[in-house]
Amino acid sequence: MIPRIAVLQDLSCIGRCSLGVAMSVLPAMGLEVAALPTALLSTHTAFEGFTFVDLSGELERIMAHWRALKMKFDAIYIGYLGSIRLIELAERFINLFRAEGAHVILDPAFGDNGALYTGFDGTYVARLRKLCEHADVILPNVTEACFLLDLPWEDSSACAEHVRAEAHRLLGEWLQNVLITSCRFPDDRTGLICAGADEFVYPHDRLALSCPGSGDLFASVFAGLMTLGRSVHEAARIAADFTRDCIEYSMNCGDHRWYGVDFEPMLGALIRRIGEENA
Ligand code: PXL
């Protein structure tokens, strides 16, 4: 049986993020995707003049239909939502559609580099913190982890260490792991810190390019691997290596400030790696 994963996040037509990335990566990894767009944007929000339509009304109708069909999902991956109402609906979605034993993977997706994305405020963060309690693993970058934990952000390894020491405060009955991305390490390295049931760090060299959407690429690959039964540690390692390789590839491909990571030519390598490790 092909595992079925529900993905709730925005569809941004330009900028290689969110649902656009998930719908390319997850089927390539052998998963069936039930895509639920939470909002429709002309581009992601770092572009000037983007359009935004909140689809929460339609989401309610879709959920009512799926409920009538008695749908359950083998995994649920939630990314960028965009409004408090959408956070509430995502919470309801988990309660209605989580199959027994299904992973719920949440990427809070509300900020980076010490700041919130356009359109978000403290109320949004506080509500999202409550949604985190319903996931079994969350994937904040270090900025989002600071906001969730009420810690000051700084682009330093000391800040990442502070977040690591405090991250257990987010854990609970459901939430087993806080996997923090974009952490600084000493000697100009960057990478992952996982706090919770699976404690580990995974540093790698720091690349000169920082692309929007790289967190979404990491999250999609990670969610796919978790759904396929990999451990948090294995899934994190493979997703981090793949994202790093795609960013390195993108460095030779022109202006990437807002257009996301050039991951498409790298999908074959990802599938081969997953296949080799299964062999
Ligand atoms: O990559 C995160 C993301 C997702 N969706 C939208 C965004 C962003 C980051 O800016 O604007 C709409």
C-alpha cells in the first residue's frame, strides 16, 4: 500500500516553497499526497506586492467531505498556515484525520533571521505554540524556536546552545521531538539540533547562499522519510544532506534570492539514496 500523507500549507505560485515543493518531492519519494492548500498566493511573501487569498472557508467544506468519506491519513504534514483561523482548522484536522500511529509533522513556518514573516505577530505565534502540542515532531528554524520559547535571537552558536537547553519546555504528551534547523555551531558550521526523545546534533559546513524555501524542502523530505518508517535521526540526516546539496547546486545557477532552491535536477539522487539505504 502506498502511504497517504495529508499536506496542509499554502500554495504560492512562484517561489518554490510550501505545497509546490511538497507536491514535487513527496510523490517522487513514493508517497500519495492529499494536498490541502490553506491559502493561495501569487508568490511567497518575500516578493513585493504578493496577492493572498485565505482558503479557510473551502478547507471547512473539504474537511466535511473527507469526514463523510471516513478518511484517515498515514501521516500529516503541516507547514505555513497564514491566519489564526487556519491554525484552528489545522488542529481540528489532526484530531479528525490522524490514523492510529500516524506521524504529525509540523513546520511552524512563521519567521527567519530573527524576524517574523510579513503578516504575522505575537498572537499568531502564541496560537501556533498551542498547535505544536498536537504534533509529534516540530521543525522550527532557530528563529522560530526563539519565538516559541520566548528567548532572544542572535545569529550565534551561543543562541543555538541556549535554545537547545530550553527546547524541552515545548515537549508534552504528544510532542516527542523538537528538531531545530539553521542552528549555528562553532567554527562557522551550521546544522540541526534535536531535543527530546531523540537527542542529537548534525552540523555541516556553512554555504554562502541562503535561499527562501530551503526549510520547506528540508521539511518535505523529512516528512516523507518519517512516513516511510525512518527514524527521526535518519530522516533528519538525509533531508539535511539533500537540502545542503541542492543549495550548493543552486549557487551555480544565477539569482536565487527569492526564487527558492534548484532542487528539481537533484530528485533522482535523492531517490537513489533512499533506495540504496533500503537495500
Ligand atoms: O518558506 C516559508 C514560506 C512559506 N509560505 C509562504 C511564505 C514563506 C516564507 O516567506 O511567505 C507564503
